Amino acid sequence: MKRILAILLIVCMAFGMTACGQPAATSGEKTAPASGAESAAKPIKIGLTTVLTGDRSLEGEYASNGIKIIQQEINDAGGVLGRPIEIVIQDALGTDVGAVNAYRKLADDSEIVAIIGSDSSNDNMAVSPAALELKIPTTAQGSSPKLRDMCNNDNPWLFQLRACDETLCASLMRYAVETGGYKKFAIIHDTETSSADQARLFTEGLAKYGIEPVVVVPFTTGTKDFTSHITQIQKAGVDAIIGACFQAEAAILIQQIRALGMTDIPIFGSNAFADPVTIRLAGDAVNGVYCASAWVPTTPNPKGAALAKKYKELFNEDCGKAAAQVYDHVSIIVEAIKRAGTTDRAAVRDAMNTIDNYEGAVTRYDLRTNGDCGRGGLLVKVENQVAVVLDQITSEKIIKK
Amino acid sequence: MNLQLLVSGVSTGVVYGLIAMGMVLIFRAVGVMNFAQGEFLMFGGYLCYTLNRLLHLPIGLSLILASLLMGAVGVIFMRTSYWPLRNAQARAIIVSAMGASIVLKEGARLIWGSIPVTVERVVNGSTTLAGSAVVQWQYVAIIVISAMIMALVYLLLEKTFIGHIMQATAQDQYMASLVGIPVIMSIGLTFALSAFLTGIGGGLLAPLFFLNNTMGATAGAKAFAAIVIGGFGSVQGAIIGGLIVGLVEAFGGAYISTTYQLVLIYVMLVLVLMFRPQGIFGGKIQEKA
């Protein structure tokens, strides 16, 4: 027995020594000529807070995949300032408190040049004081007008790299009234902040035509059975339904509207209504849904189309909005670092304000003022379970001197 | 309209009833509320999805196999989350169950991803009743299947030897062991039955409400409300409580407020606690205490 153990020990030691020796030789080959330039090749770090766990973890899955693509593209092209980039991800947990904690964890690393916020205006507004206090260029994925005003007026370190909901919601309502000719609307929306905000913007969009929604039906996040909500809409006798919520609720809502007999009623929805996940879950029921979306994988934008194709090849899924957004956010931060010629946070922040006509995968960006930097979106209709782009929505950037 | 609401309320109510029954069985067996019960619903749904959509088995077979597999999940849950702490204070077991709930939730996310998924319906299509009430057949299937399962569980507990063993262990573990009942096996069976009951609910609801890894939390909370309303420790109470919660949700949403559906349930809960703290069928548990 002792002999067997001794042999085993010798084999293990020999294996261990071989294994230890292998990477030393390999790394020696790579690093020896660059030992002087080791610091120059040190990656430039960019932080990302996204939702990896909890209710909104779909966002984190998309964002993490998008990051893999853009990080590889930039590094394959030689990186920036001769250095590769490295994206450090922290879990924002899907809550504003989680977002702030994740942000502060990233901010503790002095090598992080800029931080990308999560896909929620609420989270973005929650981290704003920390961004201002710690003076870190921070990009926000949220699209609320409140966030826009905060970026424009209160926090020079926070950039809303997204078209403001005001533009998209107004555009969708214009289409519904002017092109669709509908006059009697029901609005059904989630009570969480961004969906409630979108519902308000839809109402304001209708008010421009002197139309008030016949019925407004709010529901709490996580609602699964919409029978009582849809029953109220049926009673109201409307021409069209407007919805604002996240993907899973949007898919259930669309299915239940159709299943409860409203098979032909047009549905106009927020971003999530033409999301690949909503389309897949809702199946045939989603056909005929209209949406003013920041992103769909069928975008006519060449850079966006290339990203959608690559994403599909790599992950065998359609590219979601959060993936495309973080792709653009990293590109813009890298562009700012390039323009600044340094990784100094203040210089990068100043350089960001010089970007005014940047073509991203999602849209064109104008960062001369910090809010509403995404210049447009897409008006889409779902046909045969594909989001068909009807028109491109653009808006002029309003810059107050 | 009322018929539409009734069918919707009863069908979601029976699923809350299934979850609540599962919770009650565990509560009676070990004297502690299982706060991971909602995750059994989610996990059962995902197992059904794996069998139906990934392995392409028919939905009926997938439901049966998924619920049987959930039985095994229940036993593993018992061995890892309850059994090592069986002599500890109740609060330790509750914390352990909460930890297991996170493990199940995040484990499901790692295995099946964050993108919501669905399974085939047991019955497709819908019918129109009383002129305008549209009723989806899947809702009817949920009611029928759940009622059958509840009846079978009742028969198992009341009329079979295994049921008597489980009930005896639930009443007094020490006495049960003295008369030769293998307590670990009996408790294991109870956890298996509990996970089976709740898991099948996940597979039945999946085509209507889709599956995601956090779906169990709200359903678990509503099932807990059902238990309090029906009476702690009462199997019949769990079923009736589940139905009441489902109906309050459906009719309260339509006639009072869609925003405050959950609030209505908790108002009802408070009223029950104020005027009948033992719940509708709660007499027995009070005597036991």
C-alpha cells in the first residue's frame, strides 16, 4: 500500500512540475520582449453595471454577450492608445440600491476610466450623485426625460447615450393617430417607474391631438393573469391598445388580449413589444403589434445589422437591445479615450462632449450636451413574427447655449 | 365577463392551492414553513420545458415525468436543507430554506438562462360561453388536472398505508419512530409529494404565464396568504384559501383596482387574522398547539 502511495505521489509531483513549467515557458516567450512595455500593454479598464441576477437578469445576459463582441473587436483592432481594453462587470441586482453598490465597487478601482450604467433610468439616476462625487465619466442606458434633464442640468459626468422616450413615444402616437386614424385608446402599463413614465408620455402624445385615453389600466410588476385588466379594456370599447412594460409581461399581455377575443385590435407598445424575446414568446399573437423601439435586430443601420448577424452566429439568439446598447457605449468611451489621448477621467469626460456625429449600431450619437444623446429610433410593425422597420425616427438635438 | 373572471380566478386559485397544499404538507411534517415552495413551481416548470421543448416529448408525458423528477428534487431538498438542521431551532431551518430558494433561483438561471421560455399547452384554443365570455381551454385543463391531483393526494393521505405513515410522522415524529416507522423515509416522502404537487403547477402555468427563474416568489407569497386564510396546517384550508386568493385577485382586479390586486389579497389576510386568526379550517392546528 505504501509503495502504491509513493508511486502515486511521484507521478503527481512529476505531473505537477511539468504543468508548472509549461506556462512559464509560454509566458516567457510572450512577455520577455515586452517586459519594458508591460505597463504600456496593461489593459484600459471600463466598468459595466448590469443586472446579472434577479428579475431583470435577461438584461445582464444580453449585455455580457454584447461586451464580449465589442471587447474582442476593439482588441483585435489593436485596442486604444496601444493598449487592450478590459470590461469589468458588477451585478446591479435589478434595484437602485444594487446599482449604487455595484457602481461604488467599480469606482473603488482607480484604473477604471469610465462606467456604463444599467438599462434603467431609475438605476442611472440613483448612481448620478456617486458619479458627480467621484468624478467618473458615466454612461446611462435609461431613456427617461427626467434622466435627460439630470444629465443636461445637474451632472456633467453623466451621459444619456440613448434617444429620449419623449421622442419615441410621441412618434408612435403620431403614427397611431395620423396614419392609423385611431381615436379611442386604452393604455395598460406596468407601475414600475420607466413603464409608468412611458405611459405618461403616450398620454401626452395623444393630448397633442386632443385625445384622452378612454381607460388607463395599471398593473404591478410580475402580474401574470391579465383577465381582469383586459376585461376592463373590453368594456371600454376602444379602437386600439397602448402598452408599456417589460418583455415577459408584454408577451403574456399580447397573448391574453388575442386569446380573450380581441384578435384584430391594433396594439401599440413600448420598446419591449418588438423585442426578440417578446416576439418568440408571444408567437403568432404578436403579429400586428406596432412599436417605437430604440433597437430591433432587423435594423437598417449597417453597423447594427452587422452586430445582429455576429450576435446570432455567436450566441444562436437574436441580439437584444441591452447588447446593442453596451456595444455602442463601449465604442463611444473608447472613441473618447482616443480623442483625449489619455485615460485621465476628466480628459475623457471633456472628450466625450466633442463627439457629435458618431454612427453606432443602435443610432447616431451627439454628445455635445449630456442628455438625449441617441438621435433616433425605429418605428416597427411585427409581421410574421419579424419586426419590420416602417420608418426611422430622428429628432434634432436641442442645445441650449 | 363574470364567467371569464370566474374561470381565470378558479384556475389560478387551484394552482395557488397546489402550492399551498405542498407548503402545508411540509409544515405538518416538520413544523416549519417552507419558504422555497414557490421555487418548486419554477423548477417544475423548467423540468417540463426541458422534457417538452428540448427533448421533444409530448406535453402530457413531460408533465408526468417533470412532476416525478420534482419528487426527487423534493427529497434532495429535504436531505440538504432540512435534515442536517432537524434538531436546530426553527429559525435556522427557515433561513436554510431561504438560502435554498436563492440556490434554486440562480441555479435555474445558470442552467436555463434568463430568457423566459414556454411549453406546449395541454389543450389549445378557446371557447365562447354565455355569448361573450372567452375561456381558454388551458385554464379548464388546469382546473381539471389540479382537482384530480388534489383528490388523489387526499386519497393517498387518508386511505393508504403510506398516507397513514406520513400523517403519523407529521403528528409525532418520536412516537412514529417508536412504532417502527422510518421517520426519514416518511419525511422524505412528504417533501417529495410536496415538490410533486407544486412542480406540476409550474408545467401547467408555463404556457400561459411563461417561465423565468423568479416566477416562484409571487406565487409562493400568494400561496402563503392562502394558507393563512384557509388555516395553518389544513389541507382543505390550503385548497379553499388558494381558490379565495385566485377569485379575489380576478374579481378585485376587475371591479376594484388592478393596481392594488395584491393589496386586496393582503387586506383580506389582515381581516382573517383579525376576525378568525386560526383561518377557515384552522381549528385542528389550534388544538394541536
